[in-house]
Amino acid sequence: MSDASTTPLTIVVLVKHVPDVQFDRHIDQESLRLDRSESVLSELDEYAVEAALALVEDNGGFAAGHQVIAATMGAGSSVNSVKKALQMGASSGLHLNDAALAGSDAVATSKALAALVRHVPNVDLVVTGMASTDAETSVVPAQLAELLGFAQLTHAASVAFDASARELTVDREHLNQRVTLKAGLPAVLSVTDQANDPRYPNFKGIMAAKKKSIEEVDLAGIGLAAQEVGAEGSTTSVLAAEQRPARPAGTIIHDSGDAGIALVDFLAAQKLI
Amino acid sequence: MSSALVFFTDLSAAPGKAQRELLTLASRFGTAVVAAATEISAEAREAIAGYGIGTALQAANPGRGFGEHELAVLDAALQHTDADLVLLGNDSFSRELGARIAVRRNAAIVTDVIDVSAELIATKDELAGSYTASAKSTTGVLIAAVKPNSIEDAPAGSAGTVQVTDLVLGDAAAPKVSIVAVEEKVASERPSLSEARVVVAGGRGVDGDFGPLEDLADALGAAIGASRAATDAGWISHDAQVGQTGVTVSPQLYISAGISGAIQQKAGMQTSKYIIAVNKDVDAPVFDIADLGIVGDLAKVLPQAAAEIRRRRA
Ligand SMILES: Cc1cc2nc3c(=O)[nH]c(=O)nc-3n(C[C@H](O)[C@H](O)[C@H](O)COP(=O)(O)OP(=O)(O)OC[C@H]3O[C@@H](n4cnc5c(N)ncnc54)[C@H](O)[C@@H]3O)c2cc1C
């Protein structure tokens, strides 16, 4: 193995604790904020954790000195998403916990996460999922690249790392093209669900995670003032959020040989043909 | 009166449907300016004029790096126009450009927008379309990524000629991200999935053969969609995937065939106006959101429907 390939990498994986998509999700009508009970690690962030772990394993493993720090922001229970990442194999955790974070929009979230990344010395790579399953904006990775001055490699459907050149190469679906992009470190990488198959934590991983450290910091600890985040630090203000009326119950028919005709009758009745 | 800036990463001679919808939305505001990260052809200028928009900004793409030119153009256009509303596409590339400018220029970024009022209040889909929310900018600048099929395309009359100005971009730093290879996708005769009025989508139940779906899509002038199970199986390109990690669609009609209706699939199609589901299993969750549910074999139902459409048209 060459010297370059053993230069340890410091990787921060951003994980988000989100309401489980398998259940009904609700926006509180008073605060206009999402009800965050029943939350789990965002399933799209599992691909980010996997990408970071695979990168380490393909380049000498943790024995080579690489670090994968699973980081999150949010109230107390958000740390569970960090714990899940540690069970999958991340080396340590970082939790930004401060009451003033509540109500942060994408811009405020990105400011907080950029400061959290800067809190970690010499970060080479920030890895995220392609979107959060709650806000679904997909904008935070690009904003982090902007704020940190890192290269932006987002929506990666495949990831390759050249250790000697310290360069990442990714494939991305781009409008009517599939493009292959390359950038040196430091970089922000976001991966899609095409990039890999996330591992499940095994018994050994679950036991090992109990001994891993999770650093908790507050805003002051990463050099941010309360008004830079939360509702005050946000550039959007939500005015209302209404549940869409449930779709009216439809008609169910059992095909007895002419359901294709019934389908066309429906189209004609709704003036769709 | 508010001023709107419509930003296009690319603009062909015939602007696409989603682009025309953005032009329609922009034309509702006091002043509207178009900016494109490419040269605007005479045909495209004529199309822009058709919306009563008389000013455009352009900057030819020198083809250096990935996304850096488009970002520089959007930034320069916003400074040049001092617009308080920026309208762009809801595709991941445009969103990310808007997102970066939002942090750079202290603006608001709102995605999945379905409308913007005269008071610059954006209406948007939330939680995969199960909620509708409204939001505004607290800084005076709103960047809105607008979902296709949300605005009715309506050219509002001609502005005569369009005044086109070349944007002056600062010296570009060395690009951070370089393009190593580009693979053009095979152009399809069908409407684009995100913009289509009708989508015919197939899942694992298609069992490798999209033929019956293609046939029905031909009869309806529809785009073809798929579940992740179908794209993962390699039966159809990943571009066809509808859902949480694929394309979000909001067509007039979505025909779902051989798709169970997992939450991640529903996330991409449940705001469709009409949903027809064809599935062998009466307990498939997709029937919960279907206006017409057909319990049956798609290999029988779809060809019969396609033939019946052709018969009625003949
Ligand atoms: C992180 C993540 C992201 C995901 N993103 C997406 C996404 O974007 N889009 C998406 O679709 N999925 C997505 N999924 C996958 C999703 O969870 C489901 O696994 C997937 O949608 C199932 O596809 P399906 O309905 O085609 O297959 P199945 O669930 O296997 O359903 C097949 C259906 O076909 C029916 N059938 C079989 N034969 C016939 C026949 N001859 N005629 C009629 N009906 C028949 C069966 O009754 C069954 O209901 C995601 C999953 C994860 C974890």
C-alpha cells in the first residue's frame, strides 16, 4: 500500500432523526412544526453511512487511522440516529443539541451543520443522504458545500475514491444525461439509494457501539449565536400547513373479462380521453 | 409591484412544458426577466415574448466544471435585476443552484412550490403531498423551485421583441468539480415523466415485460413510470422510477399496474388528479388511493383498454 492511501481520512456523516415514513406524519397546527415522536434514522441517511464505511474499508480500514464521525443536530432523542450509525460501524458520534435550533429552516440548518463540521478538525469529507425524508428539500448538501467552500458532489449514484490522488469520482443523473464527475478533497458528497446497499447493524456492531463516544455540543460550543439558527436565523417563515383532504374512496371492481372496457369508460367519464 | 426573475439552466428553441409554466407564473408579476445559462436563440426569444416578457439575460456556457457556470449566471442575474422572486425548476440541479444562492445572498429557498401569490407567498407540497403549506421569505428575496404541472401554461400576449443582454460574469476560479464523462440518454418520443399529463407506471407485477404498458401509453400519449422494484430489476431505466428517490409526478392521470403502493412509491404520485390501479391482490395498499381500482391481471386489462381506446378513436 502506498503512503498516500494510508493518509487517514476524517469523514463526517450527517444523519437525521425523522418521523418514520411508514406511519402517518403530522404537522402541529399551533407551532406549524412536524410532530417528531416515533422518529428513526432517515432511511436515506443509511446510504450515507454505508458510503462512508465502504470508503474506509476499501482504503485500509479503521486500522489505517480513518475516522467516521456520525453527526446530527436536534433535540435529545435525535442522538438515536447517531447511535444507529455507530451500530452500523461509524467510529464516534457528535450531537449538536440546543433548544434554540427548533424551527430552523434549510438555510438555518445548513449554517448550524456547517459550524458543526468546522468544529471537527481537518474534515476531508462530509457525507449525507440525497434528501431528508421529512423536509425533502435536498438543498442542505449544496448549501454546506457553499458555506464550507468544499467541492459539491451531490446525488451520487456511485462513488469511487482514488487514494493516491485523493480524488472522488461519482456518477450522477443530470437532466437528460448521466455524468461522471471528479473532485478533490475536501468535498461534500450526497449519495442516492442507487449508490449501495446499507448494512444492518449486527450483534457485534451493536455491542461495540455501546463503548463508542458521542460528544454533545451546544451552539456556544461551536461558535454560533442563538439568533443565527432557529426561526430567527431562518429566511423562510411558514404561515400555514393544512392536511390535504383524504382522497375520496374510489370504486373497486373485479375483472370478469371486461375491466379494460370499464377502465376506458372511466377515462371517458372523467374526460381524460 | 414585485419583480420576478425566471432562471433556466438551459433553454432550447422550443421551451419545455415546465419552462412555459414558469414563464406563465413570472408574467403575473410587475416586471419579469428571464435569465439563461446559455445563449437564447431567436426562436426561444419569440417564445419568451409570447408571455409578455420583454427582457432577458444570457451567458454562453464555456463548459468548465460542473454547475459553476450556472451558479455564476444565477448569482449575476439576481444582482443585475435585484428581483424579489426567483423562479426555477424543481429538478435537483436547479434546486441546488437556488439553495447555494440562498445562503450566499441571504434569501429564502422553497422547493416543491405549486403557486406563488402576488404577495410573494409560496404554496407548496409538504410530507410527500399529504400536506399543503404556505411560506414566505423573511429577507425580501424568495427563491421558488416550482413543480411541473402546477401552473396552467397561458401565454399572455406578445411583448414584441425581447431585449437580450449579455451578462458579465466575474473571473471564474478554477472549477472544483470537473466533468469526466457525459452519457446522453436516448431521447424518447414520449412526454417527459415529470411533465406528462398521463403516466402509465409498472411494478414488479409487470414481470419483466413492459410491452402492455408501452402499448397503453402509446394509445394515451403517456409517459412510462415504474416502481423501484421494476427499475432495480433492470426491466426499465432508473429514470422511470417514480417515488421518494425517483421522480415526483402530479399528472392528470396516473395508471399504476402491478405496483403494490409502498409508502415510497406513493410519495411520488399521490398528488395525481386521478389514479387508476390494476393489481391482482385486492389488499394491495395502492387501492386505498385509487379512484378506480381493478382487481385483475394487468396482462389482460391493459391490452384490452389500449384496444378499446383505439377502437373508440377510429
Ligand atoms: C430508501 C428507499 C427508497 C425507496 N424509493 C422508492 C421509490 O422512489 N419508488 C418506489 O416505487 N419504491 C421505492 N422504494 C421501494 C418500496 O419500498 C417498494 O419496495 C417498491 O415500491 C415495491 O415495488 P412494487 O410495488 O413494484 O413491488 P411489490 O411490492 O412486490 O408489488 C408488486 C405488486 O404487483 C402485483 N401483481 C403481481 N402480478 C400482477 C399481475 N399480473 N397483474 C396485476 N398485478 C400484479 C402484486 O399483487 C403486488 O401488489 C424505496 C425503498 C427504500 C427503502
